[in-house]
Amino acid sequence: MVKDIRWIQRFQNYKKALSQLQQGVDLLMERELSNLEKQGII
């Protein structure tokens, strides 16, 4: 039986994206972001 791991991969990618977003929010709380950083958020 072939195990469908697509949902696992999607969930891992979701957790990675959420972690990166949290890092951005943490940085924003520490200091004001540059214009380039603000554009990267969009």
C-alpha cells in the first residue's frame, strides 16, 4: 500500500511558512522595518 504523504508535505510547508511569518513579526516588534523589508511582506 502506497502511503499518501502529500498532506504531510503540505502541513510541513505550512508550518515553515508560519515560522517565517512569526520571525517577521518578531523583527517588527524589535525595530521598524526598512522599506525593502516592508515590500517583502507584501
